[in-house]
Amino acid sequence: MDEEHGAETDPRTDPRTGAGLGVSVSRRVHEGERPGYVVRDEPLGPHDSGWQLLVGDETPAELDDPFAIAVLPLAEVARRWPALAAVLRDGPLGGEWVRDAASGRYVPRPGEA
């Protein structure tokens, strides 16, 4: 149980306890650009969190290039971008979020709410 929010959390994807789980990020996010688009898919294996972080304007060529994707530890992602912590902790499978530039928060992608 998440004491702060009073909701059940998945310890595998909770950034406070999900040490060792990987998050797929675009090379540009890995190099320091702020994620603008976040999606949670079914994990592909025991060390995959299912999370993917992109800048949001990657080209199809970038997305098809296996060298343009990196894996970061879940806890590192939460440390680098604190605004993502609640999404990483509570976001459901199949969810998509975008960064609201005005507030700096991650909100469900329009059409997903």
C-alpha cells in the first residue's frame, strides 16, 4: 500500500522499490533531453519495467534504429525526472502520457483519459 496516496502500487514498477528494472529510452532522452512522451507496455522480460520514454518527435528512422535506444534503471529515471515518479508508480499498463509544458507535469495523452 502506498501510504502517501492510499493506493495499491506494483512493487516491480514503483521507482522506490523497482531497483534493477530497466526503462527503454530514446538516445536523445539518454543524452539529457526531457521526456515528452511516456508509455507503459507489457514488460518483455523479468528485468523490463514496460516503460518507454521518448522526446516525442523522434523520426521513424530513429525508432527503428536499435542503437538509438538505451536502457536506464527505473530508479535513475525517477531521480533524473522527479515529475515522472507518480506516473512510474501508478501508471496502468497501456497508458500514455505527455509532458504539459505549462505545468511541467505528465498528463494522460489526449484521447487516453
